[in-house]
Amino acid sequence: MKPLVLADENIPGLAEQLGDSVQLETLPGRSIAREHLLCADALLVRSVTRVNADLLAGTAVKFVGTATSGYDHIDRAWLAEQGTGFAHAPGSNANSVVEYVLAAVAETGDFLERLLAGGRLGIVGYGHIGRALARRLTALGINHCIYDPWLSAAELPVPAFFEEILSCDVISLHPALTLEAPYPSKHLFDAAALAGLGSKQLLINASRGPVVDNAALSVRLDRAEAPVVVLDVWEYEPRVDAALLEKVRYGSAHIAGYSLDGKLAGTAMLVQALAATLGIGLPSSPAPGRAPLALPALDSHAEVLRYLLGQCYRVADDDRRLRETTLTLPEKAAADNFDRLRRDYPERRELAGSRVRISAGGPDHAALVRALGAEPIVGGGA
């Protein structure tokens, strides 16, 4: 009999990558319950399913995988005690989140121009996403610094104290969510930290909602000289504080890492680990192709970056969808719509890994394309 795998319905490409090697069943992530797992050999989730003894005790599950970099929703200690295999997808969505951050910068005022003119971006958290963002900023020649108290200064290419981060033009949050002393990240940006930010600063949270005290943020945004804020994550998901959403520059439904490329990479990592644990064979599964992008003649680096990022993704589109489907609605309906936005998220491809045809602009345009992780095509190349 084929192994039974129960999976979150939001994990794309799973059926294609597993083929007929298993019996696959899918459910909404928040609906997965113990009774669904009594006979299941494996459970594959994303970030919305809490995996612990309450869910798994007494089931047949031998393997748990999460198609996300983070795993604060998984009780790994309990899994280890039971001898249950575990895998996650570290770094699979890192570039997707990086491009979300760059798009947020590019779409918000003149922050992109300021960074290219010598401004500084502060990165909080130096895990897979923080590292990927730092590499991209280095390639683009954007000044940045990094705060991660769990790492020594020698492990950070440009270390900074927390107070230095609070003075940056743009602050991008990427720590794991932890309550662990001495450096808990929950409410790292509390009322005191938020009070130190001003109207010429942009704060982006694409990590976990509770890293920012949402109640304190709402209060801060009502006061003078408030910072500009972009939130992809919310403290009480899938519930979104409508009053706070009204005050931020852009809001989205925890989809920063939701590019098709990132999701397929995460799926592949889980499938390989699952196959090794269950001893099953897998079919080949080629990645979907795409046509080259075309870059017109543009005058400045900011225009080039803004154009290319906008060809693949615009934060404003996700902001509009979130506002249209949550604001003014009853709390339950709004929360259901938040999950629906994630489940039915439109296909989004990353700029990195794409090909860009350059019609004019010289070698500096080609260098910018490469700095974004894409391949320039100059002249009549295919």
C-alpha cells in the first residue's frame, strides 16, 4: 500500500513532484486536525498549522515537513522525542522576501533614491533571508548594517547595535520569532523602539507579526512625525487590525515569500526529505519556463530598478487586495478572506533567475540586471 501523505492545500507542485509514489490528500492548513492524521504516514504544512503533541499524539505520522524557512509553529523537541522525522525549507523563499522588500522600498516615496545616494538600510536578523538581503544590497551598492544579537560581531559583515538600526533610513525585519532569553524577538519593536523612529524612515516587517507590537505601532502612527510602515505580517493572523491597516503605507497577507519559484523550491526540499524517510522513488519535475523581460531605455539606476521590480511584483497590488477583502467586514469574514488571499494567491515569478533583454543603456544597465540575480541579454541574443 502506498504511504498516505496529508498536506496543506497551499503547497504548490506537490502532486507533480510526488507523482504516484504516495496517496496524497490535502486540506486547508488551519483545518488540519488529529482525526485526519490517524492513518497518515506524513504531514506536510506551511506556517498556519500548529504541529505538536495535541495534533499528532496517537497518530501514525512518521515524518513532518514545513514548506517554510521558519519553524516556530513546530514542536521540534516533541517530534525528536517521538523519533518523528522533520524537515523544513531553509532559504527556499529567501529571494522572494528580498524582492518583496526591494519592491516596498521602490514603491514608497523616494526611499530607493535615498538608498542609492548613500542612505542606509538596517537589517534585523541574519538568517537565510537576512543574509540574502545583505548579498543583494551589496551587489546593488546599497549601504547597510546588520543587527543580530545571537551572533558575534565577527559573524556579521557589517555589525550594528540596535540603536544604530533605529537611525537607518530603511529598517527591514527578518528575525526568527522567539521568547528565548536573553534576546527575545517578540515585541522587539515595542513602544520605546517605535518612539525612536521618525517620518523620514521606512519600517518593513516581513518576518513574524509579533516582532512588532501592533498595538504600540497603531498608537505611534497616530502621533506626530510617525514612520512610514509596510506590514506583510500581523500579530494576530489571520485577524488583521483594521485600524492599523488603515494607517500603514502598504499591507499584505503574509505573502512576501509566496513567489512560485520560492514555493516550488520549498516543495522540492520537503519532497526529497520525505522520499528519503519513506524510501520512495520520485518522478522528474522540470521547473516552468518563462519569456524574457524587456528593459526599455531609462535614465537612472533608480528608474531601472523600479521598472524591473515592478515587472515581476508590486506590493500595491497585494495591499489593494487586502484592503478590499478585510476592511469594513466583520472580523470572522475578514479573517477568512485573509486565508483566502493566501490560498488563491496569483502566480508570481521572481526577478532573480529571469532573463532581461536590454534595448539601450550600456553596461551599467547590464550590471544592475546581474545585481538583481537576473541574466542580461544585450543585442540580438535569444
